[in-house]
Amino acid sequence: MRILVINDWTPTGGGTERYLELVIDTLRRRGDDVRVLAAAVGDGAASDYPVATSDRAAAQAVLQLANPWAIRAARRAVRDWRPDVALVVMFEMRLSPAVIRALGRVPFVLSVAYYKPICPTGLRLLPDGRLCEVRAGRACLASGCLGRAHWLRDQVRYALIRREIDRASAVFACSAHLRDELAAAGITAEVAPFPARPAAGVPQRRLTAHPTFLYAGRFAPEKGIETLVAAFAQARASLPGARLRLVGGGPLERSLGERVAELGLGDAVDMLHWCDHERLDMLMEDAWAVVVPSLWAEPLGLVALDATVRRVPVVASDAGGLREIVQDGVNGILVPRGEVAPLAEALVGIGTSELFPTGSIPVEVAARVAGAHDAERYVTWLRRRLEEVA
């Protein structure tokens, strides 16, 4: 089967891109002809049909309505290659809804992994830190999420986005939480939980001598990383030898380093750049817990999923799709999002072995989660659905 994968692609490669890499590799290994149409940023620069884009605000104001390079790339793929079906994942930021219109008669399915199709900020998070619970519209202007010019432009943009979503042969949501969010916006979707990155054999645990906590993700406000640093500073009073490893990068990188220095944590916090899967697995292997302190309601939380499969306890915010991965007291601890004291308490509980005395999730729990999010089974299901659509 000839499958065209369409994706915005982020410069650093987020969870959605890692999911796509796994799906594409598995489909190709099984004999399908898979080609990628993606924005020419990050890993997408090596796609079969790269699309020019821009990060300048003035350019994006136009390109997010109709990117002419995306239209041309899609038409070329259809004309020269004649795909049987398209799998569309993230098109709103760089490719524009016009990329789907340019597919013409090629049927497509939409896999949704974030809020951008129904929320202009993509976060469903209000400026005051509360989770947004209303449908996008005038509320976006009244709440201060958007300025008037941006809001007016998005009336056109979201009408175009919705038109293309309604043309999809099927819509898949990465979690039950996201399915419900889409339903509240009038979009019917099937739940198709993303697969975990497979772990080789029975994951081994080699805990460091002193408690070590691991964060992996963007250094961005919605990720709650500032809350984590503050909580770790509190926890250090009870765990003087504890360490915190921050893996990733993003807009808060400089200010985060300054905050670490202000709190006197320079000798206890390691700020590491993005790393490959092998390196991340090594960091998880000796971590006492992986921390996912998100302020927004994560649509799923792939880092928490990958940690669970590797038997690493997870400390996560009690919101969104994380609730579908983390069972309190079973494979991790759920804490109120954005609150420093409860997060610090959870870190101390794990660091003193009061919580998870063995330092590991039971093998049977990890195996159960791995089975529910098995990559081979997921791709078998996805391919069957793509074949039905084709």
C-alpha cells in the first residue's frame, strides 16, 4: 500500500514525531511504501516532499491560512506517486489546511495528538493557569488568550481547518481524554492510544546511590519545569544528596539555568541537551523516578508511558491523558498540577523509599502497560484502518 504521511514536524522532534518515526519504520519494515510530506524543519527536512516554511510571525499569518509550497508538494505527490491513502498528523502550524485540500480525491485519516485543531494556542490553558473548559470562539478573545488581530485572522483559519477535518474518513485521538475534548468541539473521534517505545527484554534497573530524578521534554512554561525546580529545591532539605537531570531544550533554557543558580542548586542539577533514545533509556535506567510536572493537561504523555514500560516510577500532574497512564500508587504518583509542596512531598517519598521501596515498578505492571501500548499491534490496527479507507 502507498501511504503518504503528512506532518508539520517540530525543530526538536516532539512526542508526536517520535510516534510517527515508530509507525513509519514499522510500516516500511512490513513492506508498505511510505513517503513523508513535512515542513522542512528538524527531521522533516529529510522528508520525501519537504515544504518551505517560516518562523516569522508576519509570514506565518499568511502561511497558516494557505501555504503555497505545501499545496505544490501535495499535488506533486499525488501526480507523480499516486498514494492510496494519506495519514495526516499535525498540519495546522506550518502546512496549513490547504495541504489537505490539495490531496484532491486521495482519502485521508487524521490522527490527533494535541489541541491545536480545536484551540488556537494549542494548550487549552488560560493565561491565569486554569485549564480552559469552554469551546474556542469569542472566549479566546475575552480570556486574553488572543489579541484582536490574531483572533480575527483565526476566524478564517479555523473555518478552513474545520472544513478539512470534516472531510476526513476517520479521526483518531491519542487518548480518551483527547477524544472527549474533540467531542466537546463537535468532532467525533476513535480512541487510538499511541504505542510505547519498545523496551529490549525485561528492563533492568540500576539505581544511583543517591536519589536521581529525571525530566525529559521541552523547557517551556506549560511543561511545569519551573515548578519542578522549585519542588526539587524544597525536597533537597530532606534529600541532601539528590540530583535532578533536565533533558531537553526550549525557550526557558536560559532563565531556568539562572533560577537553578539562584536556588543554589548548581551542583545538584544537570541540564542536558536533547539526546537519542539509547541515551534517554540509559538515563531512565538509573533514575529513581521520571517527573512529568505539566501545567497543561497533556493529551497523553509519552514520556510517562515510556518510563512505565521501563519500570521507572512516574511522578505526574493529575490531569489530562496522564491519568490514563499513571495509576496512583501502582506505577507512580499523581500530584496537583502547578503546586510545589505536593510535588516536593512526592519526590521525598520516592527518595526516602517510603514510596516504591524497591525503586521499581513491578514487572507485571510494566508488562501490562507495554501490552496495552504494543507498537506492532498498534500498527496492525492502523494499517487495517488505512486499508479500509483506501
